[in-house]
Amino acid sequence: MQFKLLLPFVLSVTFVGCAVTKTPEGRSIGMLSITSEPKHERYLNIDSSASKADKIQMYRDQLVGNYPKQDFTFIRTFPYRAYQSYDSLTPRPYMIHTIDGHRVKVAEFIMFGSKNVLLTELAQQDLKVPVGMHDLVIVNGFKSTSHYTEIKNVNFEKGKKYVIGVDYSKQTGTRLYIAEYEIDQRFQENEPEYIVIKKKIVEGIEQGNLKHVRIY
């Protein structure tokens, strides 16, 4: 139980402190500010006592106000088995960090809170995204390391649902894709078999092509 409580804290501090910033191949090096971004830029503006259902709904709907005259579709993370545990070894799932510069916020973790919604849970929710062409930054990570992947000109179509996933090989490493999918209702939402990939609209995107951050 202690490990389950500690995981979100570990994830939340990956943006804090002094860090080296570079691509996986080391093409550039910089420093991340020692101070983290303000809470209001990272977390949803919702009372910590709100129910888990209310926090999830606010996460799903948060971009609607930024695109008042557009239709919306949905995107979620492929339910890899590695994300279905909640201990200190659970990776940070692939999630949208920004869309067209708009930050996608998450629910703040409250130590010992009974109504926390973990990143691993939010990743399996359908986030509403505007139809049309948009620029995304995807974030994922493990322990003190975070990868930021930029994907430009992603065309979301009305009436279709999308999933963020990865392909891996020794030759190319980890490459991100965004795909249209259907569901197989014989399985639970958190099982990989639930998602049936139909068409990849973007693929072969190098993980961490924007920056790679490690907190020492």
C-alpha cells in the first residue's frame, strides 16, 4: 500500500529541480529551471474533496473552452499492461502534454487522499480534442526521466476515436503513433485486447524528439 501512495508523488516531481535537457542522441543540452511551473498551470482547478468521477469529467472536458466553435473527438492511451499497476515501477503513461500550446492538466495528487485520480487512470479516459489539424506534445516517462515528443499537423476527424501507442524495435527504438481504433467488448478497458487498431494516422515519431529530461 505504501508503494501505491508514493507513485504519484514520484511522478509529480519529475518536473522539479535541476536537469539536463537533450534529445536521446544528445543533440542539444540545456538546463531546466530549478522551480517548477505554478500549480494552476499543471493541475485542474477543482476542489481536492471532489469525487473521482467529477475529476475525471473535468479532465475529459478541459479543452472545450479553448475551441468554442469546433466539434470534438476523443483520444486515449493504449492500455499497455505495464500501466495497470500502481507501484513505484509503473511508468508514466503516454499522455498529451499540450495541444496547440494549451496545457492538458491533470488532477493534483493529495497525499493520503481517498479521492485521488492517478495518471495511469486518467490515461485510460477519453480526452476531448478538437476536430481538425493540431500540433501535439506527448509526455511519458519512468521514475526521474521524462520524454517530450512533438507531433505536428495531426488531423483529427469527426466521428472517429484515437489512441496513442508505440512501436518498438532494436533498430529504430521507441516510435510513437496515433491511430484510429475500434473496441472489442469482450475485454475490459484496461486490457490491451480492448483496443483494435484500425488505421495509424501518424507513425514513426521518435520518442523524446523535443527534449529528454532527467532529474538528478
